[in-house]
Amino acid sequence: MPKLFLHLDGAVIFITSLYFYQQNNFSRIALIFLLFVFDVSMVGYVINERVGTIVYNIFHSYILLVILILVSTIMTLDSILMVSLIWTAHIWMDRMFGYGLKYHSGFKDTHFQKV
């Protein structure tokens, strides 16, 4: 049951991110092209499992994302807000499909497998 809630949680926030993206009249073409760019963080796995896990988790957690949203709001930088909303949508899209934060024990070993 908790796994189902994780998927639903991902779906709700993914849709909410897209809603706020649309409300700001940001480019749909940018959304399509940038939605998957954050998966480039998987390139860390070329070095080794540990580096890959760290890099992937940095790009799929909320630490940098929240900082960017705050900066974009305080400084009214629409381009940063646009990227932040796409990044939010990407993370939650991953969660919706069951891709979670990684453990060093393997790429497919995520927080979704621990519930």
C-alpha cells in the first residue's frame, strides 16, 4: 500500500508542476526538450556505482531545486522558475513511474524497493 501512495504522490505533484508551468505561459517546446535533461545525471555511473549514486541523487532530490525556486521567486527570474518547474515535473514523473533515489548497492535499488 505505501508503494501505491508513492506513485500517486508522484502523479499529483507531476500534474501540479505542469499546471503551474502552464499558468506561467512557459514554452511547451522547452518543456518537451528539457523534461528528460536531468537524466544526464546517470552519466556518473560511467565512473562507478558510488559516484553515479551521488550524482543521480543530487539531481533527483529537492535541495538544489528548492534553492532555485526561491532564487527565481526573490529575484523574479522567469527563466530559472521555468527550469525549476520542469525539474520538479521530472523528479515527480520519475516517482510516478517508480524510479526513486538510488542506493550504492545498485542502480535498481531505490527507496521504492524499500517500502
